[in-house]
Amino acid sequence: MQRLLILIFFISSIANAQNNELFKRNVDSLKKELAKAKRDSAKLNLYIQIIGFYAYTVPDSAVSYVQQEISFAKQIKSDSTLASALAVYGAVLNLSGNYPEAINYGLQALKIAERLRNPLVLAFVYDWLGATYNAAGDYNRAIFYCLKAKSTFERSIPASAYKNRDTADRYLGLMIDIPLIYDKFNKIDSALKYIKIVDDFYIKTYGSRKWPPLFYLFGNYYFKKKQYVSALQYYREGIANSGPNTNMMDNYNGVAKVLWKQNKTDSAVYYSKKVIEDSKLQKYPIAQLEALNMLAEVYKSRYNPDSLAKYLSLILAVKDSLYNQQKVMQLQSMTFNEQLRQQDIIAQQKQFKTKIRTLILTAGLIVLLIVTCIMFLANRNKQKAYSLLQKQKVKTENALEKLKSTQALLIQNEKMASLGELTAGIAHEIQNPLNFVNNFSEVSSDLVDEIEVALQKDDKGEAIAIASDIKENLQKINHHGRRADAIVKGMLQHSRASTGKKEPTGINALADEYLRLSYHGFRAKDKSFNATIEKHLDESIGKINIVPQDIGRVLLNLFNNAFYAVTERRKTSAEGYEPTVSVSTKTENDKVIITVGDNGIGVPKKVVDKIFQPFFTTKPTGQGTGLGLSLGYDIIKAHGGDISVDTKEGEGSEFIIHLPN
């Protein structure tokens, strides 16, 4: 939507360029006219028309011609033309999603416009910066610049001038950006206020209500109010009154999201694909991204992994072109420089006012000397402040690097801490098979002595019976030795860093093993600890593809938290309280659901939303890093699943894991 409106304030004819087939056929003749044009005003007009056409169809050609316009402005030494040309350059870059470079040229235009104090050019640049910050997602700066554009324009243009079509177009171009930003900001009441202002002005000026951007904005308002019938009506009116331009694409997206809400999935897919098709001819990445997100959502709901993967890949490609890290850093850097520049302007204004007051109160050479001293001191302080700022910046960057390093170490320690949590439980588990091995070995040794006596007595029957007992004992020794071996292998597997490779795993056996190890671990630390363990495992669940080390860590952390919760509640509960920890598994809608519950202390309602955040813990200082649930959340999400909590303070908690079957 903002693509059409970015340029309309300064070159309103662009809005009609892509709908005019005659103009398309004659673009070559415009180039020939440009080559022959003698007057500067004629050349500027031709540049505007050519750039307006190519901006929506061949951005590279638009960039080439706007660069020619900038060179021409410098050649004729016209600052007002240069400011406008730089702003148009930024607008063309904005259309293709290059926001950092777009803002860079916009700020250059703003410097020139502020120096010229031309209110029309200044209002245009303010409005353009607002529209670009809106596209880049910085809505606070966007509304700041757009409101400045509105006030600057209204102060400089008398009421009678709005009867002029060109002036009215310019006013509409800057006014429409304000409800657009409030709409993106989800301040729908403020958006509606300005939508109605623009609508009333449009009807009063043109005597009709046929402007596609207004239908789109009305549609958005009613959509967010969940009045889908009204929203759909406005979006369809927007389509009916739009040519094959960006307004059409925005309204297509509007219709698609309404139909999706109305469970008309096939129709939603149809309109989203129309946006994708139109985006091949018109470079509008924002609308394309919205349509791709809709298609991904649809195919996710249909459990169509191939189509989902296709559209997720396209989404990543578009997002990378719009929001990659380099662009974000450039945008932040330019915004910071602009803040410093605005601060310098304010500081200079204050110094000017101080100088005027001083000149009024003093006279002659003494006044001049005082002013000179003030300026000298101010400059020196500014240099000191700048030097201090640079030093602080270096310290901040160093502190950030140390923080990142510390966080990485904490995360690794949390992963390895689970191995320590297993130690006591494993020791208890491995002791049983070792005791059996030792006992049966001793018994077998005695039986060997007995068989020697029987052989000496030539009692073959007794010897055979004893040999059978020895064989049975050896089988038992082998069985318990394998049990100990399995426990050791499980410990080694848990201690290894995860390769991230999924493999078929019995989720019931995994849950049962880690529940038992966690329980024995708590028993090893506190001999008086007892808890009831309830298991409801759906035996019909087969093996599922997971990374067993990672899911094991998640389950171990949940079991440890559950035993910790019942232990804490036992400290303050009266007799009759029975600590209980449960685990259940089941399948539902192609999902395996694992539930870990307890009747412990629960989680306070005010912090439930924070428990999956890194470094947040409800445990006392020194007893928890706050990384267990955070890492568990990331692991489950990486498996394509979900984890949630149902808890009530003082009564207990349930953690529910959904994994793909």
C-alpha cells in the first residue's frame, strides 16, 4: 500500500502510469523527448514520468534514470531539484525493500530541505521518511515524521489552495500515510479517525468515493474489529476500483485473510496466489510476503509438508532480501546518526537563543568576547562528550561480547548439568544388576566345588543337576550384566553432545527410564523422600523420529522440576499430603502428547508467561540457572512440536508436550 503513496505527494502522476497502456507504448518516445529537451523544467518532467513507470516494473531502470536526474540537478546547481531527486531515489529504493539505503538518501534530502526552508519540499521529505520507517517497521519514527509533514504542509498552504487539484493530490498523499501507520501499529481507533478525515476530504474535493487506498483501510479496520462481512465488502470494492497495481494486491491479501477466517480455504489460496502472480510483474515484496505467509498457514493446517516447505523457503528468501542482518545494522546506524544530527540541531538552536539574549543584555566588544568564549567552551565540551561517547561505546561493545560468552557458557553448563542430575539415579539403578552378578557368581563358585565332589564320587546325575544350576546362574549373570551395560550406554548417550540426527525411539521406554532415574536421584539426595509415581503410557504408540538425547534432557528436566515442586510443598503441608508425580502418553490428531504432572507448589500466575524465557527461574538463588525450560522449549520447537503449561499456585502443574507422530 505505501508504495503508491510514497511518491504521490511530489509526483502524483506516477499513480496512473502503470495503468495507462498508451503511456507504456510511448515510453521509448519519452526517452527520445528527454534527449532532445532544451528547457530544464521539461527535462525534469520527463525524468519524473520515466522513473514513475520503471519504479513499478523495472526497478534497475528506475534507479538508472533517477541517478541521471540527480546528476542533472547538480549540473544546474538547483538545491530544490536535488532534494526532490534524492527523495525520489530513496522512494525507488524503498519500493524494492532496500530501506537502509532509502533512508540514507532521504536524510540527505532532509538536510538540503531544512537548509532551503521550502515547506513543500520539506513536507514531502518528512512524509517520505515516515512512509519508509513504516515499511521498515519503526512505527514510532514513522508517525513522528508523518505528523510533521502534515503540520508543515498545513502551515504553509492556505485553505483556498486546496481547490487546486495538484495541491489536493499532494495533501491526500501525505495524509493517507497517517492512518496507514496507525493501522500497522494496531491503533485502530486512531486509524479510523484519520481514515474518515481523508475520506471526507476526498469526497468534498472530488465528489465521489472511489479511492482504492480508502477501501483497503476501511477493510482493515473492520477486519480487526472481526466484522468480516463489512471488511470483505470494502476489500472487494477496492479491487473493483483498482487497476492492476499495488492497491489491487493489497486488497487481494485482504480478501484472502477474511476468507481464511471464514474457513473458505480454497478461496483464500486463490487470492493469495493472485498476489504471487501479480508480484512477478510488479515488485512489491511486502504484499508478496503477506501472501506467502497466508499460503504457508493454509498448507500447515492441511498437513501438507511439501507445499509448506516450498512456501516457507520462499518466505525466507523474501525476508532475507528485506530484513537481512546487514540491512538492519545499516538502518540502525543511520537512525543513530540522524538522532545525533537532530540533537546537534536542537543544541545549535539553544546556542542561538542564548546568543540573542546575551546580545540584548550586553553591548559591544564585551558581548562579542563573551559569545566567543561560550562558543569555544561549547565546542570543547562537545568534543569531550564525543570522545566520552566513543569510549563508552567501546566499553559497551566489550561488555556485550563478555555477556554473549557468559551466556554461551551457562547454556553449555545447563546441558551438562543434566548428566550430574542423573548420577545418583544411575548409581542406584546400576547397583541392582551388579548385586545380582556378584551373588550369582558366588553361588556358581560354590556349585563348581559341589560338582567336583560329585564327579569324584562318580555321581553323574548329581553332577548334571549342578551343571544345570550353574548354566541357569550364568544366564542370570548375563541378563543382569546386559542390564548394567544398557544403563552405562544410556548414560554415555546422554553425556554425548547431540548430533541433531533423529532416529526411531520408543517414547514410552524413554519416559519411563528418565522418570525412574530422576526419582532415584532425589532419593539418593534425601533418603526420607518418597513420592507416588503414576504412569499412564499408551502401549499403542510405536517408535517416533526424535533426537533421543535432546528429548531425554527435556523429560529429565521436567521430572526433576516435578520432584522439586512436591518436595517444596511437602515442607509446608500438613500430614496427609501425598507427593505425586505422573507421566502419561497418548496420540491425538497425528500428534504424540506427553504430559508430566505433579501436585506440588505450582507456578504463580503472574510469572507463568515468563517460565520459558532464558535465565528466568522461580527457584532460590543458586538452585537454578533458568535455562532448563528455555532449552527444552527450543528443543521441542526444533522437533516441530509445542510445549505448554497448565498450573495453579499451591495445587500443582502439568507440562504438555506435543510431538509429530
